[in-house]
Amino acid sequence: MRIDVVSLFPEFVAQCAAFGVVGRAQERGLLSIHGWNPRDDRPFGGGPGMVMMIDPLRAAIGAARAADPAPARVIYLSPQGRPLTQATVRELAGRERLILLCGRYEGVDERLLAAEVDEELSIGDYVLSGGELPAAVVVDAVARLQDGALNDAESAAQDSFEADGLLDCPHYTRPVEHALGAVPPVLLSGNHALIARWRREQSLLRTRQRRPDLLQAAGLAEAERRWLDEATGSGAAD
């Protein structure tokens, strides 16, 4: 997979992507990241801040497109975009190329967005100094879903929001006994069926406690809904 980053600070994203899973994905030839640096100017209509100009950005996007013949989806990282979800990450991870456009100052000229951008994505309802951090988030999220990026591909399938869309269950490691508490005995039992059941129940409980909105689309079995109601002492499941 190839990701091109159009930014006033492309080296920022490259540095973020040099470590961990993303760095390993690049070393294994599963991902390549390329930076393109445009210019900026002040907006018409007055007001504070600056708006990134059309021609330098369009030239940078054009250069990124021309650098590889594979079709690329151009994404503008913006607080006005649709929220980035794991489902969107999976869709993006299946593409051969992405071009990520990072805004700065007051943003990007609207005409450029209409002409060159395929979609806008947001990583949350807050404002950052620029699109570089969101771009790094997208790079990390899609990189770890590339085949061979993780040493154990099954670990991705068990993450929060994967499979049924629930939050992940709690995890424990050595030592078994610690001043902060002990590892739940079921995880030491060696009974894989009981362990799987415990993990499922813990996932349901954690999702009810922290993100009850996710239960609506989880497609829980009726027996699970009843168990969850009893375990939490509540009425009908969300």
C-alpha cells in the first residue's frame, strides 16, 4: 500500500510512522509513505489566519498522483469530515493508494476541496493545529491491517470495534499475583471454552459500561441480552 501525504510538515507524519507496527510494515515492504510540501497564503474576506492556496496544493496532489499509476483516493483531514471509524479504516486499508491532504491555519481553499478531494475525515470533535496528527492516525490504523504487518494477525481481529463492534475485554499478564490484584482464575484454567465465554461476557459488560451506544448495532443474541440485563441489574439492553 502507498500513502502520499500533502502537508507543510510531511516529515512529521514520516517520523510518526517510523516506529512500531507502522515502521515494521514499511521495513517489510507492505507500506510506503511519501511526502509532498505546498505553500500557503491569506484568505479573501479578511479575518485572522491563513488559507492554503489552490495552485500549490493542486500541484502537490498532481505530483503525488503522477508518482504512481495506481488510482488514489484523496482524503482531506478535517474536523468537518465524517468520523473515522474502524469500518472506514478497514475500507481504506483495502485500497492500493491513499493521498492524505493535511490542512493548516484556517484550512484549505474550498474550490480545491471540491475539485480534488474525494472525502473528508475527522478523528474527533475538536480542532488541532493541522492535519498531520490525524494523517498519522490514519496511517497507523490502516497500516496495522495490512497482511503481514502484525506478527499475529488474530490480534487485530480481537481488537475493539472489530468483528461484532464491541469493546475488547480486559487483558492481564505476569505476574499472576500482584499488589494491585490477581489475574482472574478462569484465565489460568486452561479451559478454552470457559476462557472464551469469560472474554465475551467481559466485552459485553465493558461495552455496556463505557459505550452503550455500540450495543444497538452489535446484533446480540437474546440470551446474551438477558444475561447482560441480569449482570448489570438493568432493563432491556440498549
